[in-house]
Amino acid sequence: MAKGKQKQGRGRAAEPISAQVAGGLAELVPDRDRPRGRTLLIDRAPQSHVDLDDPAHLEFAYQRRIGHIADLAAPPGRPVQALHLGGGAFTLARYIAATRPRSTQQIVEIDAPLVRFIRAELPLDSSWRIRVRGGDAREGLAKVPDGWADLIIADVFGGARTPAHLTSTEFAAEVRRALRPGGFYVANLADGPPLAHLKAQIATVRTVFPELCLTADPAVLRGKRFGNAVLLASDRELPVAELTRRAATDPNQGRVEHGRALADFTGGATPVTDATARPSPVPPPSVFE
């Protein structure tokens, strides 16, 4: 399945490994600073990072921001039921398994060859309660029982874009159905100036959830560059103060918008429905350089 794989002799550095998957060319590139760390790229676009020796390590800033939310979804160490829409290298599922032992998790990933590649090269610990399901994220979400999840994480990209049918009010309503009362919905959103997609997504999710906050690099929020923003939504009060503290002390310092500031940021953006939904914007080539 994979090509370019070589056996490692004693003292020999690991070699990149690649395989053709449904989404393009998948590559696992060794991390020079972590002996068993690997970065997953698909068609040169970075997707995930995994350290098999330390599954609690989150290399990418946006994944650390989601990790902060996962830390606050329940009391420390308490198991949760988590649903991951989009699998990548299963980085966040590994993180939750390491930080919240005995958690029950489901991953929905449409790219079956990618799942096989990751399972072979970056295997999951057999003791973790993680089930990987193949198929479309929205169809997988529809199979989740009402109120099953404490945490739902949407991190779905096809060709570096979030599919349109995962951006609508109908999709957000389905997320809320699958969440228990007080559960957290987290969405990784990618956008650049003028941030029309990001603002529309905030307006869309707000039609379903009463409490929202957004965390991202300040340059992204100012519309200075293309990047990731993490949206958190719930039907309960959010831990904004603690998220703000964590974002401010992160190696890639972030900012949290909430309440009036988030409403002002969103402006007059219109919610998206299934009838009007479009994929997220195409990232500029400079993002991958």
C-alpha cells in the first residue's frame, strides 16, 4: 500500500512514507525533533501531527486550541464520549484517549485508503476505546443516538476545503441533536480575508446554539492572512476565561472572541442553509509554502 518505506537500521533516520489515498497523495514526514513524530500531508497540505511516544503532544496550533476545549469539556481525567467528524491521523482522538482514559470515541472518515494507511503506519493503542467508521461525516452523524456525545469535533477537509453540506443550519441542528445537554461542539474553520465564510459559520451555528466563542491567531481574526479559527458552541455557559488564558499563553498566542465582541466581529452575516451552502474557500498557495 505504502511506497517509499524503508527499514530503519540502527542510527538511521526515518524516511518519509507515502501512499495514494482518495484525497490525493498522503505523506508521513518524520519530525526531526521527535523520534516517533510524524506529520501527515495530503497533496502537500499539512493535515495532522502524531507522536507515537507522546499522544498528548499537539504540534499544530489549531489542534492545541481544540485540545484546550477537550480539557474543559468535563472535569479533569473524567471519561467522555467523543465523536470526531474527520479523522486525519486520529491526533485528537489519541489526545483524548491519553488525557481521559476509558473515554469512548467514534471517528467518521470518508477516505478508506487513508484510514488503512494511518492504521498501518501510526497504529492506535489496542486498549483505547476508539471506533473508526468509514463514510461521509454527515451520514455518520445521523447514525449517532440522540444525546450520545459529550464532545463533537468537526475537522473535515476535502481538497483543503470543508464540504458545503457540513456548513449549514441543518447540519448544526443535527450536531445539537447528537450532543447531550451541556455538551460541546467544536469546529475547525479555515478562512482568509474578508472572512466571509468564517462570519457566516458563526451566524449559522448561532441559530442552533445560544453560547459561542471563537479562538484564533489575532492576524487571522484581523483578516491579515489565511488560517484556522476554532469555534466552540454549547447550550451552557462556556469557560471563556480559562480558554482566554490558555490561548494567551500558547506558543502560538491566540485571541478569544465572545459575547458582544463576537457579535460585532460577525456583523450582519447571514446563516447558511443546505440550499445556499458552499465549500470553504480555497487556501492560497502561500499557505503550503
